[in-house]
Amino acid sequence: MPNRDLEFRGISKEHLGMYFEELGARQITYSFPFIYSADSWEGQVLSEREIFFTQVFKVNAIKIRISANDERELDDLIKKYRYKTTRAGG
């Protein structure tokens, strides 16, 4: 089962999990690694850490893993997931 690891910054682990659910998965575990499972793919929220840019400016960095039955499905799923995590600057 092919998989890819991604990192997202400034998005809560709850939102990242919710995006897996919006794509059709259901939550299996309730602690790290948070696992979300669907018929032909799986998403995992692996870890969370804080990154400090200055002494007062920090953001969270969350690693996730997405696995699917084949590369085409994995690419399509990542495209849909990235669309959900897109943030507009302002």
C-alpha cells in the first residue's frame, strides 16, 4: 500500500482529522497516532510539535501519513486533502 508523509503548520490536529472524515474516513483511535480508515485508504495524524520563529511567535507542526491502495488513488486523495488545508493569506 503506497503512502506519503506530509507536514502541516498552523492547522490543529482536530481540523486535520475532520478533513479525513469529510473525505469518507472514520476515526479508529483517539490518541497518537490518530488513525482514520476508509474502504481503500487510511490517514494517520502521527505527531505534533511546536516550531518557534522568535521567542513569542510559534506555530504547531503536525505530521500526517496517507496510504491508499494504489498510486493514482493516493495522488487523488492528497490533492483533495491539500485543497481542504489551503489557507488564503490576508
